Amino acid sequence: MTTYITVIEGAAAVNVIADAAAPIWKRSHYLNKMSLRELVVAYFQYYTIRAYLGIAALALGVALWSPPTLVAAALIVAFVALVYPLVWYCLHRWVLHSRWMWKVPFLAATWKRIHYDHHQDPNHLEILFGTLKSELPPVFLMTLPVGYAIGGTGGAAVGLATGVLTTCFYEFCHCIQHLSYKPKNKWLQDMKARHMAHHFHDESGNFGITNFAWDRLLGTFYERIERPARSATVFNLGYTEEVARRYPWVARLSGGVASGHPRQRDRVPDRKAA
């Protein structure tokens, strides 16, 4: 059954059609308006999470069919657990926050989808998740060769399962950081505060998600009090209107260049201007 909800913001009023019977991922989700329970339900129904869990199950099946030794399996799991934060740090800092992808026409759409859109609207759940084509290749490269070198076919499978399950853990932690609540656990509080600073204060640091060791080692870790001024490019990652005039592909896909805090942007069109 379709219901109609009137939304009023200032002097503007629009009718928003909400289909309660629609599949969960046919609707938009904003983490600042969701409960933990709603997040869990949505999380386990998202196609990438289901794909990762399916890949993990298949990989574990292969590992049981051709098992590595316990020592080899432990070494592979330890390797993935140690290298994953470094790989994520490098990708986040030097790829997702690069200023070269928007200059390449065939990469502009990818950069827009996997990170620009997320900084434009950090609490929009659909664009918080990565895509399979952007997430799986690094996981394959990080896990399969080393896993095979240490434990053969079964070792490669153990490495892959560890990699995709770690990705699931990272994705869930990332969602939790954008959820509108204060964690009781001190570690989660600190993790959330640092990631929120990355999104809403200064994007040039705190590139970790669950682990900020590489930020500390490479000089990009910061507490918000250490940087009193907000970065002018925290929401657009340096893709300004001036840049868009020279490299227009992201702007064309986005319908222009948005600026300012996401909550302060007028999302409801003015009827007089329509």
C-alpha cells in the first residue's frame, strides 16, 4: 500500500511518496536517522555483504576440501589481519583522496561513486558501502598469492575467507561510526570521533577505519582539538567549481558541485522556483 507523507521545511512543502511494501534496498537509508536494529537488518540484506559472506562460505568449503596445516592457516590469518589496515590506509589516502582520478574521464564515475559521494553525504547508507568491483580486487591481490605461497590451494582459500570477512567487519564498523548514537565502549567512542573528524572537520588525516596505527606512523593522525579550523574541502575533497570547469565529468554526473555542510543544503525544492 502506498502512503503519502507531507514534508515541510521552512516555507517549502512537498509530497513524498513512501512505499512501505517496497524491498528494503529500494528505499533510501540515512544512518543519522536509523537505530542499531534497523542498521543490522539493512546491513545483512545489502547485496555486497551477502556476496562477501557467500564468497567466505565457498572459500571455507575449499579450505576444508584441501586443508592447509594449522600453522600455515594461522600464519595466513595473521598476515591478512596485519596487512589489511595498511592496504586500506594506502587506498584511502592515495587513491580515494587522490586528486588525479577526477582528471581521467573513464575513472571519474568510479571515484564519484566510491568516495566523492560519500563525503558529499556521509550518512547516506547506500553510498557508504563499496561496490564489488572496487572492493574485491584489492582483497584478491592481498590474500590469494600469499595464501597460496604459504598453504597452497587451501591456504589461498583461508586467506580469501579472512579477507572478505575482515571487509564485512570494516563495513559494519564504518556504518556504526555514522550511526547517530554515542558508543559506551571507549575504543568505539575514540574510533567514531576520529572518523567523524575526517568527514566533518579535516579530510587530510585519520584515514583508518578501525585502526589508526598507520596514521600515527605516517603523520596523518590528529585529534580535532589540534586542528581548530575546518578544512574548506572536507565535503568536496578538493573538487571545487573551479576544478569542475576544467575537469567536468564528476560535476556532470552529480548535477553540479555541491558545497557546505550536508545538513545545511536545501534538499526540498521551493515551489515558487519550480
